[in-house]
Amino acid sequence: MSEQPDVAIVAVTHALAAQIFYLADAHVVRIQPIKTDLASHADGIEDAPAGKAWADRHANWARQLPRDVTGLWAFVAELDHDSRMALFAHCVALTVNAVKLPWERMPRALATADRLADAVSLDMTGYWRPTVRSYLFRVTKARILEAVCEGVSGEAAERMADMKKVDMAKAAEQLLAGTDWLPSLLRTAKPEDRAAVPNEAQGGDAYSQAAE
């Protein structure tokens, strides 16, 4: 197996798909997909664009897969390279867990999450908006005002300072709807910003000097 990566990809894709689509113990590669229920951390995430897109892909694959898991190996093996990698990526995506919980201390995992976000050029402005349901009613009034200050203006935040939280959250949702404001945890560097940062092999000294 270690000398045949093409077969390894088939075996891993088969193992993941067997467990995700069939809930079956029909694999010999002992890799187990662990799904995190993101809905418990982000109410309504299944209705968000990314959640719907994943669900549509899942349904599309489910329609193509053989009815019995015994035919799954042949199905995966006979896929063309791009289709096999697409199924593999779909299964892997289900297992990604970059949730930051207050009581957990996982700096290395979170650092890897940042690298993954960068690798896939993640831009959450295309998938998420600060609504009352998704964010604004779940945070403090101070955080709501901070969001409005950053996303709109300090003057707009000042005008809301005396509102009750429910009214403040609703007003903030309307003000932030036309912006690309994100909480700090959801922010990633834009492609042009990534291109502007030299890596260690190209201009690392120049970057250090600029930082100083």
C-alpha cells in the first residue's frame, strides 16, 4: 500500500464513504470520520449557502453510489481521477472541526485551522452575515456596538448606545447587512493581502525589516 498511492486514495475514499453514506463497517483502512454538529455552535448553519451547497453535493453523491456497500469499492475504483478526488474531498470536508470553544486550549490545532483557511482561500463574507439569530443576540451589547463601530462608523454606534439589547441587535443587523464585517475569528486574509506578504524563501529579511 505504501508504494501505491493511487490504491491508497481508493482505500481511504472507500473507508470514508462507507461510514458516511452507509454507516457500515465494510472497510479495512481504520480511518474514522468524526462529524462535529456545527448547528449546536451556529444556529441555522444548515440554511447558510455553504451548508446548502454541501447538502446538495451529498445528495448528488448519494444518488450515484451503489445501493449496497459491497459495490462501493468497485464504484470508487472505477471513477475517473477528478471524480474520485471530488468524493474524497467531500468526505473529508465533513470531518473538519475548527470550532474554538472557551474552555479548550488547542493552539496548534487552531494554527492549522488558519493554514487550512488560507489554503482554500476562505472568504467568509460570501457565506455569513451578522444577523440577530446567527450572532448579534448571542453576544454582549458592548460587542454589538464594537461591530457597528468597525463595520459602519463610531457615530452609528454612539446613536445606538442607549438601546435595549433586542432593539440594538435588530438595528445592528440592518446596519451591517450591506457591509463585509466579520467577527475576528471568521476573518481571513484577502488574496491580494496574501500575495503582498513574502514567504521565508522570498524576501523574508525585507519583511522583518519592514516590521521593525
